[in-house]
Amino acid sequence: MPTPSRERYLENLHYLLTSPTDSQYWTRRLATGISRPSIFSGLVSSSTLGLPSSAGSDIMHLAALNISDLLISLWRGTIDCTKPDDRSTWTWAVLSQREVWQEHGSAVAGALHYLPSSFDRPPRNIAEKLTSGYKAWEFLLYLYGLGPGLLYNVLPEEYYTNYCKLVYGVRLMNQHRITRDNLYQAYLALTSFTQEFEIIYCQRLATRIHFVRACIHSLVHLPHEVIRLGPPICSS
């Protein structure tokens, strides 16, 4: 027997596909969150967990691209500022000064000589190449590999400590083999990071609610998905 969630998914998919008009199709697409049948629906049902149970996070986009885009835009002070908020009060925007940003980029590029060749694409000077095809692998190595060293004594302590919790949790979630103790530690780290992120960056201000993107809350689901689907680096 299908689980209730699978039953609901199939009902919603049927509801979408039987839309009599284009207008109703778009309305039902919004209501169900389903855009079209998944290619995974063509697999033998007895060999999969079925949909939506087999759908997990895309950890590459989540950790390497979405989170990095958010944090870098905060640290550089380039994220939208909604009045009456004032960028001059953003104590975390330490990379907003051109000289500091350029020096940081040079430090990233200078780390090349200390990385093993097996690391494939080493991070380039992020100050020069951030908007010129910076790869997901570069963001991954920068944010979770080099960042804890290069941002030490650069980010104010409370922001640096918060960032390190993210690094610790994501590193555990990127392992091919994850133990039960790893899951427990990752869950504590990522949950603490998420809760603390809202406190120290948003500071309960409605003008900063756009800081809390969906990717922030997606992090806390990763440990649960390991139990259901295995390590995200494999299931993704």
C-alpha cells in the first residue's frame, strides 16, 4: 500500500494533469507545488522509495551555491538594504571595504600552492572572479575549506563562531560515510547555526527578513534525510 504522502502526491499529480485549461494548469501547479511528472516516475516502483519519499536535497546547490551566495552578499554588504535599515550598522559586512575584499581575494588565490592536486579546481581569487564563472567546487572549497582560516580575526567573533557551526555541520553532511554520532553532532551544529543566524543577523527586524532565505532552514533537514536516503552526497 502506498504511504499517505505518496498517495497525496499521485492525487495532486493527477489533479494537475487533468487541468482543462492552461489557466487552471498554472493555478493547480501553484497549489500543488508540482510542475510536471518526474522522470523518476518511470522507474520500477518496487526498486525505489517512490515519490516524494525518494526526493532529497540537492546538497551541491544548497551548500555550495545557495548558502555561499547568501553569506558572501552579507559579508560584502551587497544584499538588499530595506529602509530604515542602514548598512553602516551591519557589523558583519567586513568585506565591504574594497581594500579588505581585494586582500581577502589574494589570500584565497595564494592558497593554491598548499592544496593537493586531487582537489581538481582550486578556488581562484574570489575578489576578481566571483561574477566570472566561479564554480560550485570553488565555492565549496572556499566556504568550507579555506574560509575558517582566512576569515579568522576578520569576521567579528560572534559571526565567525556562527559560521564555524555551519562549516562543521556541512562537512559532516558531505561525508560518504556518516555515523549516528555524526548525525547527532551535525544536527546540533546546523540547528544552532540556523537559530543563531536569525538572532545575530536579522536581530528581529522586519526589514531584514529577506536575509532568511529558504536555504537556511533547508540545512536542518539534511541529517533527517541521511536516515531516510543515506548521505546526501550520494543520494543527490
